Amino acid sequence: MASPRPPPRGGGGAPPAPGGSAREPLEPLAAGILGATGVADDHARLTAERLLEADLRGRTGHGLIRIPLYVRRIEAGSVNLRPQVSVVSEGPTSALVDGDNGLGQVVMTTAAQIAITKATAMGMAWVGTVNSNHAGAAGIYPAMAARQGLVSIYMAVGNANSMPPWGGNEKLLSTNPIAIAVPAGDDPPFQLDIATTVASHGTIKVAAQAGQQMPVGWVIDADGEPVTDPNRAHDGFLMPIGGYKGSGLNIAIGLLAGVLNGAAFGRAVVDQNAELDSPTNTGQAMFVMRPDLFGPGDPGAAVSEHLAELRGSGSNRPGPLRLPGDEAARLEAENRAEGIAVPPKLLDELDSMAQRLGADPLAG
């Protein structure tokens, strides 16, 4: 194992405790654990790759930390280990992908590739999923499109209801994330990746594992009082971003990524942590567009110019302003060069899990 390095900053909520490992041994470790449960080898490798992409970009709440939950759900029988992912409805610029209850990273990668192919040929495409599962960090799928020079928007229904509609007291809404990527020529793309709650479940998991308290404003109890212990987050309500506006956006995503696909929303959402033996029927949606649709040439240079203008605008702090995607790009470059910082507690858990399942543990 590589020597410990400081934990990454930002992007995934609370930083992990100091620890570390290079990406190279982590990816086969993750794939080996999943493969040892019976997941098809190519699906295990793809899922591990997507999880490590999240960690590389600082989205630690959706990276390796998710493997123990995935294994628990697989062992409970709620995930199809060898799904037949298929297109069940299709048009020139649209498709509905049935994930056959496979791992979400596999299902959503298939959907993203279909959307990219259609958008490249037809100018734009909208692809939805049904019978999927948790697919990790939202931003990694628009990033796939951005690498092909395409604009993209991704939305998903979260895997546990933790928030009422604005003004209510029944948990009918999840974190329902949205991610947007806009290419900027030769510069890193603009990349927004947010939950529509102030904090995501993954961010809260990271805080709990690090033994840290949550900031006031992430979670409230039934009396409206703040909850700061991450281990008690499930007892309260997550807060929407922007008050009633965030609540409305959350519902819109649930309709677009869930209801229109025939996937779960509202009371139909399965809590993947509590109902380990129940398929989640998770829904996702992805819109992809060629940026040259509205004029000749590639507008990437203009996007880059405007982003530079924003970064260089007035501020009370030294240095350029940080825009969405800037820190993720910086972290990815740093982590690829130096290795991904992983909490020792998580490394120990993964090592023990690998040994229990008969997979190769992380080399010491």
C-alpha cells in the first residue's frame, strides 16, 4: 500500500481521515470483491472503475465507501448479478434502458453510451433508465459526454426518501441529484454536480465514518431543530437547497427521471440501506446535445472565455474564483499523480471483506 498522504479537499463533503492508496491496487480490489459475490467480471470491473472515478474527483461519498452496501444488497439477493441490460423502447433521439436490476454503474454507463451515440448522430438525445440501481456520483456520466465534446444533463431519483415536500412532514423525496457538463474547448469543462438536498447521503456517510459532526443546516428533526450527529441523520429530515425552490426542483427530477420511465418515486422508493432484499427500481435520465446545433463551429472557446471572465471577476479573497468543476478537475489530476486518500477504516473494511469473500486483499 502506498504511504499515507493528506486527504483530498472538497467535493465529497467531510474529508476522510488520513490514509492512502494508489488507484492501481484499489481498482482490482474493488472489482475482486464484487466479482467474488458472483457479479460478472466485466460488470465488476466497470463498477469499480466508476467508483474510483468518483473518488478521484473528490466525490468520496459515492466511491469505494459504497462497496460494503453493494455487497450487503447482493448477498441479500436484491441485485441481479448477470442482468440482460436492454433497450425496451427507442426512437431516433430517445431510448428507455431496462437495467434488469443490475448494478447501477453498468446500467447507467450503457444508457450514457447510447445517449452519446444518438446525440453525435442526430444532434441531441434523451435516454432514461428503469429497473436500475444506485449509479454513484452523478457527475461522472456528463463527464463521459464532455470528453466527446458534448453538452449533457444527468438526473436521478435517490435511493432513500429523507425529505418531505416543502411544508410537509412525510418523507417522500430523496436527494435527487442533477449534474451538468458544458465543454470549454481545450480547458476543463464546466461541471455542476449537486444533490437537491443541502447534503447527500454519501456526504453524511463520509462524515460519520470520519467521526465528524454535520454542520447546522444539513438535517433537522421533527421539531425543526438541527441534527448534527451523522449517525442520527436518518431520524430527521434532510434540507432542500434553496428552500421551496430546491424542493420543487427535486420533485421535477423525480418526475423526469423516475415517473416518466416507470421507475420508483415517492412512496415507491426503496430505502437501499434498510430494505436490503428489495430491488430499488431506480430511475435515471440523461440528455446529451452537440454544442454546434445553434451555430457554425464549436462554441467551446466562447464558453472558456466566459468562464475565465467569471473566475477573474471581483472577489474579497485572493486568487481566481472557483467555479463548478474546477476543484474536481484539480483533485482528479492530483489524485492520479499521487494516489487516492482513503480512510484507514474503509481500507480495513474492504480488506476484511475481500478475505471473507475469497478475493485478493490489498497488498500490504
